[in-house]
Amino acid sequence: MSKKKFIYNSQTLEYEEFKTSWKQRLARFFIYIFTAGLLGTGIYSLIIKLVGSPKERAQAHEIAFLRLQYKIMNDRVSDIDELLGELQDRDDNIYRIIFEAEPIPSSIREAGYGDENRHHVLNGYENSRIVSELANRVDVLESQLYVQSRSFDEIYRMAINKKDMLGCIPAIMPLKNVDVARISSHFGYRIDPFYKVQKFHSGTDFSAAMGTPIFCTGNGKIIKVEKAKGGYGNYILVDHGYGYMTRYAHISKSLVKTGQEVKRGEEIAKVGNSGKSTAPHLHYEVIKNGKTVNPINFFFNDITEEEYDLILELSELPSQTMD
């Protein structure tokens, strides 16, 4: 039972029971509710400001988790990038050297998709930059993996054709039983016998008697049988495929014709003294991808390591060419 309240009436000089109307009680109730709501809202806002709402805390936890996963993913991409670099290095410096193939240019290996706005849908967010950077790294890796995959396909095809390739690459001397001392002039800058000045000599000169048999140094196809009074004189040009060609110059007689298929060790001509020549000899050239290279690097089927070292030593001595 609630206690009664009394107030002092100064007019009657008596205490009278205090009574409130239902309107007053309703007004007080609403004032109480409003005050309590206002105070509760203030306290809640302060708590939210200090520790965050449950939703914000969940989002913060999720963002922290995603940042951790991004770091892990970024590290994994770095590991893949490093592994791909090792594969590219092996491809250029081992596999392609074994199969006599040119390395893939870095401009092709490192090319991306070329579209800077490829990931524009990721822009406009707080973490757009780091996500876009990772997406671009993945794009570059994807492009590099595609190039490397195509390269391995090419290496695989070359491996299948390895036997054919080994038969085509020049690998013997063009004259039989030639003593290394009878190589009269080597590849490189030499004295021209006619002008007595240093000129680049694009092949190797073999001194031999007129009519000495000349043999093809690798399987191939005759693409030119030339007859001329100057320069190389009469010569034969053989295409071996795989970027290789050989030239046999100053010959006296050709035993083949243009378009004919020839095998390594097959006699194709006779030594002569045609063209710009001082004495009977064979001027022999090896051409790789359009450029002449040192023929002594392609005698490996005919000479020992000691003989090769001797030829190499002699090739560095100054000499005069025969053409």
C-alpha cells in the first residue's frame, strides 16, 4: 500500500492530503520516459564511440582478417613470381641453348595486358590501391605463364625433333683427313692477300689440292649453286634448317644442283681456285640466323679436345687469308 502524501495549507493552517490528477501523472510518466531515453541514448553513444558497435567490431575483425589473407596471398604471389623467374632463366640459359634456340626477349616475357583501366571497378574504396596492385601482379604473372607455356611447347617440339636437328647442324670438317696445320686461315680479322690490309674473314680456309672432295657437313637442302669469276667464285650454299646454312666457296666443280637434298658426309663438290683466290683451297662458312659464326666451333664430330685447343690457339695468330 503506497504511502499518502500531505502538504501544508497556509490558508487553513492545516495539513491536507496531496492528490494529483490523471493528466499530471501521465505528464510525469512521459517526462520520466523521455529523460531515461535521453540518458540511455547518451550512454550508448559514448560506449559506441569508445568501443564501437557490434556490427562495427565485426567489420573491423573482418577487415583485419582480409588484410592478413591479402598479405598471405601477396607473399604467395611473390613466391610464384620467384619460381617463374627460375623457370624462365632455365628456359633461356639451358633448354634453349641445348636446342640452339634464341632466348625469348624480356620485352615479351615482361609484357602485361597493357590495359591500365582493366581493374577500374576496384577503384573508389579505402583499400582499392592494394587490391589493384595485387590484381595487376596477377595479370603480369598470368601473361608470363602463358609465354612460358608456349615456350615449353616449342621446346617439347624441338625435343621430339632433336634427332633430326642433330643430323642437320654442321658437325664435321668439309674435307676428310685434314691435318689442323693445313687450315691456312681462320675466322676473324686477317690480312687480305690482295690489298694487304686487315679485313674481316667470314670463314675458314682449307688448303688442299685441286679436285680434293668436299663433303656436306650436315643434312640439308642445296639452295644455291653459283658460278662467278670474282669474290667467292664458284660456290654452293646449303640450308640445314634450324637457322643454319653453310657455304663452300672457290670450288672447281659442283656435284649437286639447286633444290637437291643432301646428307652429312655426302660429297658435293671439288676443291678449286675460282674467284678471288691465291691458290687451290676451300673457303668454308657457317651461317647462323643470317650471321657468319666461327666454323671451328662446328668440328666437334671430327676432332678431339686437344686438337680443338690447338686449332683455337692457331686461330688467334695473325695470318693472311687465301681469298
